[in-house]
Amino acid sequence: MTREEAILILENISALYSKFELSERKAELLLPILEQMDYNGVIKKLTAYAAKEPFPPTIDAISCYLPETNLNLKQMHIWKKEAAQVSTEVKRAFYSQFQQLIEGKATNDND
């Protein structure tokens, strides 16, 4: 989330809970933590929390992070696109050479 959104979260907590003291120092400590989170997810959690809890939430109680990008899956998609650009003849030649390699390894292992 942006810094402005993180400030809005803290202002919302302050508005909902009169016992939540929002000092400049507290904001300095909490803003970097909130900025790493998903704004919409935090708002949903804060709304649900405020509907049932009389005391201010901890950051953990309203935290919501975006899922991490699966780099392996991303790389597989890149390889799939690259493979789609390889001609059928090249693929057949590669497959034939790969089969010969496997057969050669199997023969050597049995000796």
C-alpha cells in the first residue's frame, strides 16, 4: 500500500478507537510495516475487527499481505513461450537425440 493509504489506516483506527493514541513516533514505527501490506485486505480485516472488538487492534490482527510471486511458475511460463517458437523439425531432432542418449545410458548401465 502507499504511504497515504497507510496513514489512512492509522487515522481510521484512531477514529474508531478513542483509546488509540496516534503519536508521531508510533506512526513512524507502524507506517513502514503497513506499507508492505495490501490496503484492501487490511481495510476488510479492520472493518471486521471493529464490528466485534472494543479495543484497538494490533497490527497482526489486521495484517494482510499479497501472495508472493512464484518465480518457478513464472520461469516455466517463459520457457513455454520460448518453446512455442521452436520449429517442429528442431523439436523432433532434439527428441531423437534425447532418445538415443537415454538408450545409450541404459545400455551402459546394464554392462
